[in-house]
Amino acid sequence: MKKVACVGFSPRTIRQVWPEDVEIWTINCAWDYGFERIDRLLEIHPIWQLTADLDKATRWEGKHWVWLQEPHPFPIYMMECDPRIPESKVYPLDEICDDCFAHLKRGEVMNKYLTSSASLLVAMAIHEKYDEIYLAGFEMKSGSEYGYQRDGLAYLVGLANGRGIDVILPENTGFLKAKIYSYEGGQMVTREVIQQHLENYQSQFSALMLLEQKDARIYRAHGAIMALTALIENTSLPFLGRQGLEHTLQLYGEQHSEAMGYYNKFEDKERWGPILMQAEGAIQAYENLIDVCDLQEPNLAIHEIAHFVELKKVTQEI
């Protein structure tokens, strides 16, 4: 029996140690996540992107490119082979698409629906006829990018099941977890729960403001407070449905992406960093409400989303 674990980096469900009979396929800078072993690695970003800003010593620039050029006991699947990367191997895109998407068409044209590194891994496992596929470390919750990517992975899980392949998800994952429509109630959250979440963020904000060394979590807590205050003030309904929450979450995700663009483009980090983090707080607040709709246990502790943003302390007055 052929078994493979397709593993990403979400701290909620990442798992580094697997039984010996399970192959481990992972992605990108797995060298920084403590994997006990790797059997295949997917690095699907184009070479020009991987070699950009090599003078920087960050995860995604200089260090990763150096690591890719070192010898490894596993293949590195890429868009194209590069002589500087000794283990590079071309990802068999055409063969996999012919196998997985021949009957998914947009009009008369094959709809090649590979939206993420996770999708590319699972599609390869389906193509190679693995019997069991474990998914770990792929939550695809935050921001507009993961929202776009999630459907592609969900499609491939369904395709795997249709071919008799068992797909095993972590018990605590939020991926593909939802109420059975109508049988288990409508996907909604009550006004009382929203108020409870708001009060929680207000308490966290007050505690953070009392710290002698104030850190950037203040902005995230403030963003969550502003988002839920606006939600409560702008509706008198006793409950809100998941669809409406998703729509507003998408708007906050677009604001987050826009702020990230300004943060990366301009030198004024102390201006755009707080705006970016307030958007993060709003995203967290709405994701937690959607978790309630989906019978999940929300994590109400203010935490970081964009780990690569350098802003450790408060730089603006709230």
C-alpha cells in the first residue's frame, strides 16, 4: 500500500514525524520547520523569484536559494530544471493535468485547476495512484490568497475520494469542516456570541496597553475591536449568517493585501505597518466568527498573520 503525507507549515496542524511507511512530501523552505525526513520537495516558484534580492538573509531570499543549491537525498520538483540545483526535477504538469482535469471543462477547454502548492502535491499523489493521502499543515484560512487556493485543494480531495483513495485529515483541522446544511442548523452566529468576542478583544487590548513595553499586538486587537464594533452597530439582527461574514472577510482580506503592497513598496513602515496589522486583527475576528458557524473552537488570542512584517513595538498612537 502506497501512503504519502502532503505537509505544509500551518502551526495548527503541521506534523513533522511520520511512520516509516508514509512518504513525506513538502514544499518551499521546509528546512526551517524541523522535518525529521523529506522524501520529495516541491518548489514551484519561478527561478527569477527565487533569485531575487539574494543580498538579503531572510527565509525566502538568500538562505533558501543557498539551501536549494546544496545536495539533498530527495528530488526537488520545479517548473524547470536548473543546473545550479542538483536535485531539481521538472514537475510533470501536462501528464498530471491530463489525468486529473480531462473531465473538468470550461466550455470546451480543459480547466486545469491547480491553485496552490498543496494542490500540486495532492494531484501528483493522485496521478501516481497512492492509496492513502494524509494532509497536514494546510489550513488555507487567512487572507484573500488562501481563499482563492482552498477550492482547488477541496476539488482534488473529492477527486481522490472518487478514485477510491483515502484522504486523512488532522482531527483539529478547519479544512473541509462544516455543519451539515439544515440537519445541524443554519451556519450562523448569534449577536450574543459576537458581543462576547468583542469583549474578549477589548480585555486583551486593555491588558496590552498596561504593559510597560507595548508591542504590535495592540494594533491587531484594535483592528478586531473596530471590526466587531462596526458589525454590531450596523445591524439589529439577532444572528448573522456565514455568507455575509465571508463577504466582509473578503473585503478585509483585500484591505490587508493592499496594505501589504504599500508596506512592501514604500519606506514608511511605521505608517503602513499599523494599518496592515489592524487589518490582520479584523481578519482574525471574522475568521473566529466563521469558526463558530462551522462548529470549530475559535482561537481568540490575538496572534500574528504576516510573520515577515518587521514591526515589534507600538509606533503610532491608537
